[in-house]
Amino acid sequence: MSEDRPVRFPWWIYWLLLAAIAVFALWPLASVYFTYLVADAHGCAVNEAYAQPCMVLGSDWGGLLYATGVMGWFMLATLPLGGGALLVWLVILVIHRLAWGRMQRGAPK
């Protein structure tokens, strides 16, 4: 292999981690959005007190819609944890990028 080729910064790792953090933090929001999208399309009522019957494609999805709707409460944990993970991600990215840049300038050409 040739030593002349410059080493590229591994941005793909950071983009992958950012996507994982976003999915983790926003998953309960997607769950609630799915619940109310399906419920509204089929004229069903969904609340957090109990599962109400909801006929979708010939079967009762009331229990599923209740469960996915209540999962929205997980946002109380996932959003702050995702925000903290985002800050850690950003600090690590900045430190790694600065250290990588210094190593590239110090490397013989």
C-alpha cells in the first residue's frame, strides 16, 4: 500500500452514532405518532386510562394502540438521556477532530 495517501477523518462513525442517539431519543415520539395516526385514520379514541376497542383491518388493535400510546411516557427518560448523549458525542467529536488534525500536520509527507 502507498504511504502517500492521506488518512481521512472517520466521519461515518460519528454520523452513525448521531443517528443511533436520535433514534433512541425520538423512538417514543414515533410510537405516539404511529398510535394517533392509526387511531385517527380508523375513527378510534385512544387514551391512557384503558385500552378501547379499535377495529383495524378486521381485528382489534385497541391493546396495541394503548401500549404504543403509553410508550410516549418514555420520552421523559429518552429525551434527556439523548440530549446528554448528544453533548458527550459533540465533545468527543471536537476532541478527536482536533487531535486528528494535529497528528496530520505532524505526520511526515
